[in-house]
Amino acid sequence: MKSGTIDWLTRAEAATVGLAASAARHDAHDSFVADSFDLLKREGFLKAHVPAEFGGGDASYAELCGMVRRLAAGCGSTALAYAMHSHLVAVALWRWKNQGAPTDGLLKRVAAEDLVLISSGGSDWLKSAGEAVKVEGGFRITARKAFSSGAPAGDLLMTSAVHEDPAEGPTVLHFAVPFKAEGVRILDTWRVMGMRGTGSHDVELNSVFVPDAAISGRRPQGKWHPLFHAISMLAFPIIYSAYLGVAEGARDRALAFARRKGGDEGLLQVVGEMENAFAMARMSVDDMIRNAETGTPGPDATNRAMSGRTLAGQACIRTVEKAMEAAGGPAFYRELGLERAFRDVQAARFHPLQEKPQLRYSARLALGLDIDG
């Protein structure tokens, strides 16, 4: 693939038709969107953000967010699981470009092998979870990682565990584990309200051996670290583009339905409220994207990203609520698709930093207090 030869947004728009056709079925059966991921792989989406020089599709960061947004209008679960893979690619690419980090090998493997990367960050965050015991040549990892979106299709679990370092104290180790490694098992736990097709099962690591050479990073447990400022700045615009797409799809369906009802004053009021909510969602995500494209990882960029995450999530939820109100009673039927969008968009509440921790972080930063306090 050569740079500039692929219109990724048009390709995503075309893929949406296929994703939408199976979205309700996966939702009804709590099944992973495996066929949709196969489509994404065939169309090159898994390596879209990898540079052309590494064999990828050379999609820009903004294009990647736009792709996620468009895919979500057809199937929120597919878009969110894809966003989880994509944000790991985006962070690896940013670190290679801006820090000279040796992440080019991972990017080349994603392109050459169509690897699916799975994140456990939603359940780990700053404290991480699980135990890393030092043994000869590496560590033995015992852990259970929740919210591992896309796990049924996963090739590498990008995760972490805590090592009780005798000199440094509790230290979080970062590493990748192949899903085929001995001791790795996917637990069929994903029975949830919404985003049912993401396959965000728990992944169990039972005394999994990770060699010393595979440890990609170390940091103090529970403290803000430069890596997490980069993750905050880069990951959340991609993730919340999925919720923006869910909200946009619901808005479009509601408008199409409401146009047939006529323009009484009550309906006009509700549609206006929906439009304001959607504008807030769109502006918040757009600002997060600008922050990712132009910012420098650190406390301020994290604050901007996390404030945007809260505002975007709230506005996406309100957009879908108002879409259901605009459609009226038929919105309660699964056939219209708004009921699924309503359930899917609720997951926007639960990614870190959730609203109350975000408010605390923003307040401490504004007051000049230690963000680790």
C-alpha cells in the first residue's frame, strides 16, 4: 500500500453496510462480531494507521478517528473493538515517531501478519493488576484481565502486572503475551447491557512465562507516568469516536423517522435538544483529536483529553436519549435500532478516567496540587 492511495473514510462508509447487517444478530446472541472483524482484516483496516514504509495503509490519526466514527454508525461493537486495537497501534506509532522508541517491530508485524492487538488497560489503568514473580530468565505472570475487547480474535494481549521489586517497591511491568502462549485462556464472561458484540471477555494468565527481553516498560505502581499521558492523549479520541458514531447513527435514524411525523412544537423542541447534544459530542471529540495531533503528552494534555472524554460521553448519551424521544414509542422496538444504540452508548460512562476521578484530576491540576495526591 502506498501513502495517499486509499480513501479510508470512503472505505469505512462502504464497510458499514456489511457491519450493520449482522449487528442485531450479534447483539441478540451475545456473540463476538467475528465476521465483521474478518471484513476489517480483508479491507486492510487493522493496518490502516501503520506507515506505508512498514507495509501499512498510511491513514492519518484524524482519518483513523473518522473511520471508527463511521463504522460505529453501522455497528457500535465492531467500532469499539476496532478502536481498542487501533489505539495500541496509534500509541506505538507516536512513540516511534516522537521518542525513537523501538516499536517499529510491532508495527511491521501488525502490517505483515494482520495482528489483532488486545488491550487490558481498561481494567488495569495506573495500578495495574496481577502478580509478576521473578524467575530465571523472566517472570511468571498470574492475572485475570477484564474488558479485553476483541479477545476472541486476539493475537497479542498488551498488558501489565505488578512485581514486588525488593529495591523499588511495587513496580508495574508492561509486556505483550501471545494468546497462543501456555497458560493463556479466554473466559466466556461477556454478558452485558450493551456493546455485546465486542467480545470483551476476561483473559486469564495462569503462571505465564514472560522473558526479560519481552518487558517493554517499567513504572511505579499507581503514579502518573509519561506512558499514561501519551495513552490518555492518543487513545481516548479514538475510543470516543466510536460513541460519537453510535450517537450519530441514532440521530440519523431518529431524524428519518421524525420527518414522517410532521413538525409539531413538542417534536421541534426535542429535535433541537438532540442537535445541541450532538454538536457538543462532535465538538468535544474534535477537540480531543486536535489535542492528540498537536499536543505534548503531560498533565495538561491529559486534562484536555479527559475533560473531553467526560463531555463527549455525556453528550453522546444525551443525543441517543433525545433520538429515542424524537422517534417516540417505536424507539422501544428493537427493529428500529435505537434501543441497541441506547444500550451501547451507556458504555461511554465506564472508560477511565470516569467522571468523578476526572473531576478530581482536573481540580487538582487547576489548584496546583500534585496529580498523584
